[in-house]
Amino acid sequence: MYLYSYYRSSTSFRVRIALNLKGLKYTIFPINLKTKEHQTDAYLRVNSQGIVPTLIDQGHTLSQSMAILEYLEQKYPTPALLPIDPLEQASIREFSLLVACDIHPLNNLQVLTYLTNTLGIDETQKQVWYHHWISKGFQVLEKKLKMTADAYCFGHQITFADICLIPQVYNALRFQVDLSNFPMIAKIYSHCLKHPAIEAALPENQPDAEN
Ligand SMILES: N[C@@H](CCC(=O)N[C@@H](CS)C(=O)NCC(=O)O)C(=O)O
């Protein structure tokens, strides 16, 4: 398996965690978002949307991190990252998609770059934008976690919910978000960082990590 990935990309981070949890072997092809390697013809031939991650498995090319997670779960079911019960599955997908669809896209690199380079907002306004959407999203996640969390977002098993939450929290900390208002998120985050599969997926442990 091959994974086109950028070390600091939250969506690549999601897929790295899932691959590691399932014990799948993969080679990383780093794509440098800083130097706009994702917009080169060579990469656009792999991923026409010009985003990471892209997974190649048995000659098939897959993009969109949530679709990749669903594929991995079906194709490589052990260990399971979703429970069997359909209602529990739906709750975990609800939580995961809250991160993937309602939080992450508002703070993605291309959105932040558009705000600064095209609409001309300054760094302070960019920080205000970032913190606003993280805080709004995290307040909802925190409330949900009070009902569902134990060691992980949903009880004692790592699921898609943790796979989506951890990269988003990592990113938020990079933008100096204070987690003191989100004790459940902070607790799960520090617990998850001790998991070897998550540790191995951390941005700083990637072959393309910059100092
Ligand atoms: N919905 C996509 C989003 C992928 C995405 O936004 N990737 C970011 C990195 S986290 C990217 O490649 N951004 C390129 C850019 O912003 O120019 C997914 O979940 O895979």
C-alpha cells in the first residue's frame, strides 16, 4: 500500500492512524503542501482534486479520508474501528463527520490561504476565524463526550471518532487553542497520544517532518 501524505495534514494523519491500528504496511510518498507539490501536474494525475491523502491499495486509487477509513474497515476488518451495533456506528459516524465536515474544512489550508491572500484578512483576523470555528465545534464535541467517553471517545475501544478527533486537536494546539474549557477532549487526547499506533502517526514522526 502507498499513502500520499503530508506530515502536518490532519486528514493524512487520520489515515495513518487507521493503517497503523490495523497493522497494515504502507510506504509514504510525501507531498509537500508548503511548496504546492499537491498542485503539480504529476500529483494531479494521482489526485485530480489536488489534496492529500491518497491511498493506493492493490492498484486502486482512493481519496477522501473518510471514504478511505470506511474502505479499510470493510476490507481489513480486524481490529474493528466501528462497533457492530448500527445505532452505535451511527453515533460514532455522527461524531466523526462533525469533525470531518463541520470543523476541519473551515480551517483547512486552502480556506485560510484564501482568507489571507484573496480576501486580504490579516494574521490576527485569521486567528480569530480559526479559534471561532474550533471553539464552536469543540463545545459540541465536549458535550457529546460527556455522554459517551471513557478512555476513548466511545468507551474503551478506539474508533473512527478518536481517529478524527486526535488530528483536529493536534492542529488546534498548533494554533494555540486553550483546551482548559474542553476537559474531556484534553483527557482523551493525552490518553490517545500514548497509543503506539497514534504515536507512530504523529506529524513529527513522519519521514517528511520538518524541524
Ligand atoms: N475532505 C478531504 C479533505 C482533504 C484535505 O483538506 N486535505 C488538505 C490537507 S489536511 C489538503 O490537501 N489541502 C491542500 C490545500 O489546502 O491546498 C478528506 O477528508 O480527505
